[in-house]
Amino acid sequence: MADPLARVRVVLHEPQDPINIAAVVRAMKNMGLTALTLVRPGEYDPARIHFVAHDSQDIVGAIRHCDTIDEAIAGCVCVAAYTARQRAAKRRVAEPRGAAEELVRCTAEGEVAILFGREDRGLDNDALDRAHLIVTIPTTSYSSLNLAQAALLAMYELRLAAPEHVRPRRAPRKDAPAATSEQFERLFADIERALVAIDFFKTRNEALVLRSFRSLTFRAAPDAREIELLRAMAIEVSRSLERARQRP
């Protein structure tokens, strides 16, 4: 199955700071988006983008430059505009997670776009009029987010909405089998001997302590290797005390 995020365009309207463009490119590499469109950007040097966003030649080399938002979103079946401003017009508003889920669903029908405004004043009403969906990122009363931060949050939610395409977690280098009941019982016996050796139960209820330790261990669900490590610790405590008693 093709990654739906391959059909998502990132559109920056009049970005002014090359560092922000570079940071957006880096976020795109992290989250697996590939199509960046710049609408009337400020002057920037692609080499500086590469300096901030390493190994991004595939994205930077394919950047589209447009004169209008209409040109940038042409052919898109859904456009989500990200803004922090409260607007009087009755537009359909969503938070990033809901918007991401809708955008990913829409990729089954065609390309979609996420639209961001310039750093100093965001998106104006004319730009928002092009959007099917207005997205606001929940914040405190201090709602101004850096352009690249807002783009990263949006793309992160898109990545979560397409979980089958997330990079799989590496399996442990040495996978251990589950611990058996016999291994648990040997651990509990070794722990009891070690606690007796240090007079831990001198002022404590032995049965209650051991029952609590059992409960804690079962909740932690250690594997066989971890059980043996805990046993080795307990055994060494007992042996160290025995050696100390035998010294002249």
C-alpha cells in the first residue's frame, strides 16, 4: 500500500526566513512528506537549506515555486489552513489530530494540502477562503507559534494518522523468553534470604513485605533474563554478608 503522505503538499505562503524553510524541510524528512510548494518566498539559498536539513536534496530539488495560492493548491481535493487567529467568519474549524485524520482519508481521492502563512502575519482572509478546513493548534493565551513548529506539529499528526507507514521499532538485540513460575519462585526465595541476612524484617512484617514484592514483580512482568539478573543481585548480597562474617 502506498504511503498516503506521498499525496500531501506542504504549502508555505510567502515564507520570509530561509531558516524556517529549512526547518520545515527537515520536519518533512522526519515525517515522510516529500512535496513542498513555496508561494512568493523571500530570497533563499538552497545550499543553506541543505546545511540545516541534511540529506534533503530530494525535497529541496523538487520544490515548486508559485505566484498564487490558487496555483499551489490546484488539483487538491482537500486543503487545511493552519492559523492561530480567531476569525469572525463561520468556517469549519478543527484541531490538528482531527484534521490529519480527515486529510489522510481524503488522500484516497486525490492530493491534499496543508497551508501555512508567513512568519509575521500568518494567513489573510483571502488565503483562508481557499481552505476547506481551518486548523488551530491548542495553546495557552500565547498562541504565536514559529512557522516550522506549527508545520512539524501538523506533520506529526499526519504521520500518526497513517500508522502503517511509521518506521517500525527495532526488536531488542537479545530477545529473552518469558519467565516461568519456577523462576519467579526461585527469585522470591533468593530475595527473602537476602532480606533476612540484612535483618530487613527486624521492624517489618515479613509476610506483608514478601507479598508486596511478589505483587510488584508480577506487575513489572520481567522476562527470564531480568529475573536471573535480580536473582544474581540477591544472591550476591547474601554471599557478601557471609564472606564478611567469615573474616577474622
